[in-house]
Amino acid sequence: MKRWTPTLLAGCIAACACAAHAQDPTRALGGLLRQIAPGALVTPPVANAPAPNELIQLLSQSVESIDEGKEIEIGRQLAAVLLGSKPLHRDAALQRYVNRLGRWIALQTPRPQLPWTFGVLDDPGFNAFAAPGGYVFVTKGLVDRVDEAELAGILAHEATHVVEKHHLKALSAKARSGLATQLLASQLRNNLGGAVSAQMLALGRDLYSSGLDQSDEYESDRQGVALAARAGFDPYGLPSVLQQLRTAAPDNPLFTLTLATHPPAQQRLEQLEAAMGSRLDGYSGKPSVAIARRVQQR
């Protein structure tokens, strides 16, 4: 298998359970959409969307009982949890670039019809997040330290989580276990301006701080490299990210949550090596493209 060269990249796919910033997450989501497409209207809520408490009841039953419209509404509420923790970055050109890149990758997935939305959070950490229904966020700290192929690999990994409904399944398992009720008694102080039910807020914060099952991460790694290649990017972008995570100091606060909520990077690299072999080598070796250069070209 091809040897991976370390790059100046760190961290992806970690969770955030930080103190909430003073912002209305619903307005923030609308602001993101306007940055992506100036003059655009805020995407309206799903028609006949169930109330937040009804969504918790659905999650307590089974993922099969949640149709696509309800999945999107759950994702909208989880996006509000993320936006209630970290504000959006103010660079509109960067937001448009990341959204266009993400949507191009999403078009290559089995679920191109979702209302895919990609955005950049104003956070110096090296993290990425996904929510059901097509919401994907990366931090400014991550974007500043990757090239385009590496970012494409990260977005493809996160898009795979959405396609395979990994977060939805994890939320359902937590709801069925009664975890929402337990969390309510211990951690809730606000409900993000009424945008999210208390139960959904509790489940969302717990999910992003505890992470997904290791099998979900391995699956998203495997499918992510193939998806990135299908979208025209070097499939070794994501392995390059993992190579950097492998050498990250465990006590580095920028990596703490990433390392705590994901399988060890060395194990992920070994899993990918076994899955990829040399089959994707023909798609590799493309010149590195700086994100700043792409943004300036827009």
C-alpha cells in the first residue's frame, strides 16, 4: 500500500460540549444559508414537522419509524445544538467554498436529494461534526491546516455518517435507554432560545461529547476515501489526516476530544490499509491545492 506522507494537518471528527455562546441558533442557521447564497431565504422548517417532544418519542421507537422529513427536522435541531455552542465564522467567501465543495461530494452519495448544508464554525480546534438530514460543520482551525484533498476526505467521512444514519441510530439507542431523562436532571440550564426541546438538547450534547460507535467510524473511513475518489479528489486525503492524529500529543487540548471519542488513529489507518490495498492508487498523486487559493478564486 502507498506510504502516507505527514502533512500540517490535525484533528477531525471530534465532539463539542462547550458552554453556549450568546446567539440564536435558528437565526445563525439562517445566517449561514445567506452567506452561502446571498439574498436567499432561510430554508423553511419541514412541512408538518412534529414537535420536538414528538421527535423524542419517535427516536424511542425505532429508526425505521423516522421518515426523511422527520430525519431532516431532527438534524435541524442538532445543528442548532452545535450552533448554540460555537458561532459561525464570518468569512462569507469561505462559507460558500466549503458548502460548494461539500455539496459536490454529497452529490456522489446515494442520498443526493437531502438538503445538504455545510458550514464553518468559528473555533480554533480541529474538529468536524455531522447531523442527520445533511448538516455538516467543520471548524476554522481545521480549515486553516488542511489542503483541499484533506478537507474533501473529512467532508466525505462526515457525509457517510449522514448517509448511513449513524447519528440517528445513536440518538435512538440513547432515547430508548432513557438517557434523555437522566441527562435532563443533571445538565440542562437553557434550551437555546426555545429552538430545541430540552430532551433533544440533552441527547445532542451527550452524543457530540461521547462520540459514535467505533464500527461507525471505521465504516465512514472506508466509504469516505471511496467517496472522495468518486468526487475527483485524492483518496489519501483522509489517511493524511489520520497520520497526523497518530502523532498528536494526548494532552494537547486541541486534540483531546478527538482522541477520546474515536478509535486510535493507528487502528483506523490499519483498517483503511486493509480495505484500500492499492486499489485506489490510480486516483492518487494529484497536486496539493491550498484552500486559501480556492477561496480567492471564487
